Amino acid sequence: MDNFNPPRRAFIQGALAAGFALAVQPVAAGSIATDSRALDSGLAGIPLDDGILPVYFARPAASGSLPIVLVVQEIFGVHEHIRDICRRLAKLGYLAVAPELYFRQGNPAASPDIASIIKDIVSKVPDAQVMQDLDATLGWAAAHGGDASRAAITGFCWGGRICWLYASHNPHLKAGIAWYGKLEGTHDALTPSQPVDVAASLSVPILGLYGGQDSSIPQDTVEHMRQALQQGQSGSQIVVYPTAGHAFNADYRSSYQAAAAQDGWQRLQAWLDSHGMQASKPATAD
């Protein structure tokens, strides 16, 4: 599916470093590893006016037109956990695609710590650029076996915030699932809007999954988001897991909370199914 030359392949492999990000080492021993059996998965590159956007994709092998799920990275980029999420979705019958949305600013997988990633990379990424890259990713998916009329988005941490914003940007999505993405924040040239600003005007139904003990996303901001959503008609919902903290789905980190993560994953599947994203699950699906 990638269809690119050796120099371009080398660039994409470098931009999408294998394994887990350096900033999250050591990785928890019990981290989930989803195999690629009966899947078509790997790296691809999307030509843009200013470079090649690297993506990781996974889909059932030998399948027809598939519903598309855009998978938006944590601040660590498209490292092994995000790739595994793609494979989990592929096992459910989706074409899952995760674009490396920082590729112009740097490779977060190689940064030594979270503070460095935020300072040197994340703080330089414009929301408008991200929206355009996600548009390009959706277009690529539609040209590679995906059904553009059945597209959804899910994102984690940094990607959770982007999930809300992209749903506002692209009202043709069927649904979205935002995992512990910030809802309020600063407004500047790079981040002119925050999720709470667009909540009332959303038309795409978003399921927000949040931790009650998340110190980085105060519960008053979650409540503000709920109130803003109630002013609109998107049918979006927010679920709070009272004992969970930030990154409760990150099974490769100490923040992982199995009960919340497993419930969230079941809710994700039910949300997609109930909003026109039913997939024909392969017989070998886990």
C-alpha cells in the first residue's frame, strides 16, 4: 500500500521510529502487544506541498471497502503504543491510520523527556497544520481501501484535544472518541481555539473519556465542557472514571488502569457501532 521509493522509505522509517518513545522508558512489563496476523499493516508516506507526511496504517488483509478511523498520537508521536491501537482497531474491521503530526518540527520518540518534547516540538505545532494533515490522511485512507463516508477519529492525550477540534473542522465525520484531551487552555496564533470553544457548535457526536484524578485536566474544565455541549445538538457525551488519572489507557506506563481502559475500549466500540461505523469483523479478530 505504501508505494514509495527507497530514499522516501528511509525518511519515513526515521520519522516513525520503531519501539516506544525514549521519554517513557522503561516500558511496563505488562504492556499490550497486538499481533499483525491477518492484517495488512506498515508505513506509508503522503506527499504534501511541504514534505512527506509519514503514517502508520493497519487494516484487515484481503478486505474490501472499510470504515476509516483516524488515530491521533499522544505527545510521544506514533510510537509503538499508537501503532498497537491501530492494530487493535484493524482486528475489529477498521482501516486505522495514524499520521506523524509533528514530522516538520521533530521526532518526539527520540526526545529524552516530556518537558523537552513540549518545549522543542509540541509548542511549535500549529492547529491549522494538524487539521490539514488530518484532511490529507483521510484522503489517503479513502484512496487505499477506506470508505470516506464512514470515517471517525480517536485521539489520546494531545490527540484527545485534537479529536474535538478536528470534529469541528470536519463535520462529515460519523463520530469521535477523545481520550483525556485538554478542554481549556491558552489562545494564540498556533492554538486559536480550544475544545470548550467549539463544543456548542459541534455536529459530530464525540465520546470523551476522562479520569477523575487527572491533575492535568481539572474536573471544573470537564464540567465546563459538559455545559457547553448541552448548549449544542451533537449528542456528545463525557464519561469520567472517578479513580483514574491521566493516560489511564496507556498500558505501557504506570498510569494504566485496566478497569477504566477496558471499559473505555468497549465504549469506543459501542460508540462507533451506534454512529454508522459498523465494521465487518474478521473471523480472526481478537
